[in-house]
Amino acid sequence: MNNCESFKGLLVGLLDGELSPDEARQVNEHLTRCAACRQEYEQLRETTGKLAAVAYIEPDDAVLAQVWKSPFSRAVRNTSLVLIIGGYAGLIGYGLFEFLTSGTKELPAKMGLAAIVLGFLVLLVQMIRERVKTYKTDPYKEIER
Ligand SMILES: [Zn+2]
């Protein structure tokens, strides 16, 4: 039985892993017997493989990753993070202080603000903890000297 045309449509599906197990078995069986389809399959595989490789190794990404991983940019990143978080915390603390000492009697508003600040602080602590954990388990830590 020679129905190469119907198998050709399935070759892409096989490459993409989109066929059902039964379909994949049928295509594989046909490929073992049919040199023409096998060649077609190899060509397809090569083409998609090349495309994937090109997409994977974007020069810009590689350069970016290099810069991103360098110790200098890591230090800059950490410093910026500390500055941003510190600035945020300072602003919120100042705002809270001003608000609470302004003599307003609007207790619900105060409680609302306090809840927001509390939520932010919890989030902040969690973020720092996550960051410390990431830093400790960073596989690149030892390489970056
Ligand atoms: Zn065939």
C-alpha cells in the first residue's frame, strides 16, 4: 500500500510531536519502509532544526545574557534594587508618619493605609527572602569572580 501523500501531511505533525501514538506508529512504520518519505522527513527535520537553532541563538540575546551575568551588572542590579526598595520604603514611611501625625480623626482611613503599608512590608520581606534564597542557590555564583 503506497499512500505517501497522506503520510507527508503527518510528517510535520510527527516532528512537532502532535500526532496521536497510533498515528505516530503508522508514520514511523511507513518511514522504515519508504526511502522517499524518510528523505522528506530528514529534510523537514533539518529545516525545522535549523530554524530552531537560529531562534535559539539570537546574537542579541547571547550578548545580553553575557552582560546580564557579569559581576559588574549584578552589583549594579542589586544596588538599584536596594535603592528602589529603600526609596519606596522611605516614601511610604514618610507618608505614613505625616498622615498619622497630621491630627486627622479619620480612623478608617488610617486603618486602610496601615493595612496597605503592612501588606507592602510583608511583600517586601518575602521578596528579600526569595532574593537571598536565589542568590544562595545561584549556579553562576562561583564562576563570577
Ligand atoms: Zn512514502
